[in-house]
Amino acid sequence: MADPKFKKILILVEGQTEERFVKDVLQPHFVSRLIHIEPKILVTKITNSGKQFKGGVSTFDKIRTDIRNLLTDSSARMITTMLDLYGVPKDTPGFSTISSNLSGRAKAVAIEGAIEQEFNDARFRAYLMVHEFEGMLYSEPAVLPQVLTQTGKTSEMQKVRGAFSSPEDINEGPDTHPSARISRLFPQYRKGLHGPTALSRIGLDRLRQECAHFADWIRLMEQV
């Protein structure tokens, strides 16, 4: 954004779903604060011809490269990430040393701190979603069933939400992480289509109330 009144924040996101969430939900909130939020999709492969493949990540090297590229933008007041804690590459800084007994939020904070130490730039602040994008859909359990016209399954969404103190606590087992639960309950669920639509309806205020680690990240960006 060329307007010098606006402070620019670059967010490295995992894919098109997160990009849409940033544009639909976060940008309207921050524009009134004269902050321009700009999502950048993680580049996972570049062919010899220069073609880029985006979304998904298997090694931290790919994340490191994109963060370094974003840090070259001197006009950005802050560079951050919006990546899943669940499935984070095993070579990510801090991953191998964290205790399995920690809460998801504590794991995210530890790994975020280790990632930040990789880069000697005060503008960079890492953020990992706990445990993944779909976890936020449990912030208001009735909304996704409404989006999918499957309101008869609302009670099952509510049952999962009620078993945890926060959507960010929904566990990260291979069969029990949030997206696995949602895919079993709603086979027609498509992350890029239904996820951002549901979160837009839930609204940022509710997401902040329900997801403390996410709320901390939003607050950090508001203070830029």
C-alpha cells in the first residue's frame, strides 16, 4: 500500500485458505488502525523456469528462505507468520527440544521463540496456530454446520468444544486434530471454501475471546 499513513505488516501464510482469512477477516479490522496487513503465501518450490509452487511445507528451509526474503522489505514495520503448529516440520528450530507434556500454547511459544532467534531482526515475530487453522472453527460450534447446511450435526461440534477449555486445546493426534475431526463429521468440508466463510461469520471478536494465543498475536500486531 503506497499511502504513507499506513504501517505495513507482512504475514507469511501456509496457503490460499489462510490468505483469504487474512484478507476477509484481518484486513478490515486493521485498516481502521492505519495498518495494512499483507499475506504472502509460502513458496515451496521454484522450477528452473522460475515457476513458483505455493502452499504446504515439508522442511523449515523453505520457511527460512521466505522469511529472509520478506525481511528485505524495509518498508514493512513487522514481518510475522501464520503457520500450523500441527505438522510443523521436524527440523524447525526448537521442535526437537520441547517437552511433549507442554500444552499446545506453551509448545507454540517455545518454538516461536526459537524461530525468532534464527533472524537478527526486531521486526520479525513468529506465530504458530494452535494447533491448526481448523481449530478456530470450534470457537462458535454452530456456525460451520450452518455454512454446510448440516445443522443436525451442531451438537457433535459442541460436544468436542465442550471437552476442551479452548479450541486451541483440541489435541493434535493423527486422528484427533481439528481438521481430522471436521473431515469425519463433514465429508463435504473443503478448507479453502468453507473455512474462511465460517470464520468470517464467527467474527474476529469471538475468535479472540476463545483463542488466547491467537488473541495475543492480534494484540501484538495492533501495537505496531
